[in-house]
Amino acid sequence: MQSRYATIELELLAVVWALSKCKFYLIGLQHFDLIADYRPLVPILNHYSLDAIKNPRLQRLKEKILAFVFTAAWRAGKKLCISDALSRSPVSSPTPEDEMLSTEAGFSVSNIVTLQAVQSLASTQASVSPPDSDLALEELRTVTRDDLSYIQLLESVRTGFPRDRFDLHNALRPYWKIREDLYADGDLVLYGARVVVPAALHRRVLARLHNTHRPSSPADFFSTAGKHFLVVADRLSGWPVVVICGSDTTSAATIRHFWHLFRDLAVPSNGHAEAAVKAVKHLILKVAPSGNIDCEAFDKGLLELRNTPTHSGRSPAQILYGHPLRSCVPAHAKAFAKEWQTRAESCDRRAATRAQDTKARNDDRARPLQPLEIGALVRVQDPTTTRWDKVGIVMGVGRSRDYKVRMPSGCVWWRNRRFLQPVPPPAASPLTEDESPTPHEDPSHSAPRRSERLRTKKSAQDKDYEREGGREM
């Protein structure tokens, strides 16, 4: 019987009791979630180390659950109906009505559990694509059955990685840092929504990925291999479209092609047309040097071009359709689920926020450098030793905070402002009141300056001379 326990101590004691009861199911898991209805307990379980806990009782209780790997989360007590109902102790013997209700409730719960199990099994079978639905995934499954390293990785994902990464096989050590994000789906290992490709298919998948390069955007007209093409890219998504113009390259025919494209993709801007033309030209020269784009290689390349993420992190297909396109590159069915697209957008927002925070912190410490004037004497930093051991004179000013500096040897260098430091002019030593010349005296013929001690000594010598009968004043 525990007495004189604080509320937080009782809550942590309940957690220790629950984990000890379920330890045979939890002790081998790489991670699980612990839901509590007492919010102050969450930071103690997630963030506090033993030396940071000042309460000895809390310290001893947390020490008992160090073997479990979990993340605590808070949930309101009114939303924990099942756990609250199971944790209440009866205060009296059950009546016949209670036993009847308990029997009916047992049948209802059994039916619900059976129904959920059937639905879960059906969804699991639906998530595993049949062989004829995706030949690329079926090829992956076939290769994984003969790949020993992949079989070992799959077994480690299912049963758990060892505590020390040096206990792993050398082929599995690259997966150590992402072991918490790997999970198994049948014969495949997934990392988020992406499929882990076995080593035997690395070259083939890379070849499919390299069918093209990263796209850009809008519209231009070009010729290659004696044939004329019109390339248009959507302004919003960067979706590239290639039109064969044939031999009719008159203004009327070109305008007609443009109006048909503008009807579907809107009027493009003229900012990124050259980049889109360059990407499509490279694709045509790579897969169809004869200019005949009516081939499977060009279609695959254009598909990958539309499916390749841009600098924003999303591909033109994701922007236009809301999800990536199924291409020749192996992709799991979960990669096309809406939840992964939402997570990708959330990741993009977090990345943009981090970039803004980094820029703000850098701007707090940064300061603008004062511009230099022509003729100013400056010190120049040596690019190798980083010492400011060279001196030059500013002879010209560039456009991007760069300056033309003439060195004593006659060489002229272009240097950025951050590699130049102005040399301050020598400061003139100020004159004291006694040392400053009188207005009627010529400073060039003034008497030599003497210290106060010498003037006092000279005055004392003059007085002694007069006292001894010297010259009169």
C-alpha cells in the first residue's frame, strides 16, 4: 500500500506497473508510444535524464523503465474511455443483470474485433500489389528472394536491429542511421514511402532515373537534326510539352500551335523558357539523335522529366495532379497515398521555416561594410595565409561590391569588399598648453621643449646664483 505519494508520483508508478505487466510484449520493440492523461509526466519521461530529476522517488521509478524505448504523449482523460473503464475496481458483487450485460458486451466486442481483423486483412492484401498490377515491383520481389543481404536486412527490420551497429553485417551498416524509419511490407523493405532497392537492381534503377535531367519551365521554338520542335512548359508546375512542327514553320502555323497550347496550359512567362528548351534538347539528343521522338525511349525520358522533383522539392506531376506518376522506376503503392503527399508538403514548409530562421540568425550577426573611395589606402587579405600583409590603393569600383586595387609592384587586383580593410590615417599627437607656440612666435624657430622637471631645476639654479651675488634682475 503506497501512502504519502504525490499525484505525479502515483501517475509514474502506474506507468511502471503497466510496463512491467506488458514487458514480454514491449521489451524487444525498437519503439512504441505511451499515452498518459497526466501532462506533467510527459517531459519527465521524454526529456529528463536521471541526474536531472531531483525527486528521489521519481528517479527510482524512472530507473525501472530505462530498458523500454518509447515516446510519451498526452491525451485527455475523457478520450481514454477503454483504459478508464478497465482501471476501475468493482465496489460490489455483480448482479444477474450485470452478468447478462457482460455476456452481451463480450459477444459485441468479439464481433467488432473479428470484423476489424477481417477488414485489416483485406486492406493488407489490397496494399500488396498483385503480380500483374505492377511488373516493376514484381521484379523487385523476385530479385529480393535471391539477395542474401536484402534477406538479412528484411529479417533485421522484422525482428529488430542489434544494440551495437558493429554486430551488423558490413552490408547492413549503411542502414543503421535510418533503422527506426524502415519497415517491412511482404518481401520488400520500405523507407517511408520509398522502396529499398536491392543491390542487383541499382544500375538498372539509376539508368531509369537518369533518362533525363531536372526540368525547368515555359516556351520556345528550336530545331535539331533538321526537325523543328516547339517546347512549352506550364508556368505553375513546369510541366513540359513537346510539339512536332514538321516542315511548316510559318508564323501562322506557329501561332496556331501556341494557341492550342495556351488553351490548355495558359500563357507562359518568358523567364525559364531557355532552361526548358535545354532540358528537352538534351533529352532528344540523348535518346533520339535522329530527331524521331516517336519512340519508347523518348516517352520514358519525358515521363521521368515530368516526374523529377524541382528545386521546390515537388515534381511537375505532383504540382499538377497532386501525386507522382507511376513510371518505370519501382515505386510502392503507398508512395501514391495522400498521406505521403501531405507529409511532403509539411516537410517543405518546415524546410522553408528553417531556411528563414537561419537567414534571420545570420542577418543578426552580419553587418554591412562601408564602401571604399577611390584613392583610399587599404590592406588586402592573402587568400592562402589569410593574413592582412599586403597594402594597395583603390583604383576603381565594380558592380558587386568589388574593387580594383593597385599593388606597390604595379599589379592590379580585383577583390571583394570583405577582403579589403581601410588603413586609418596616422593620428597627429596633440600639443599641450605649455608646448603650443604663442601667436607672436614662429613655430619653426621656437625654443626646444623641456620637461617640467628641467624647468624647475633651471629656476632653482638661477635663484641660487642671484643669492650668491650674481647678476641682478
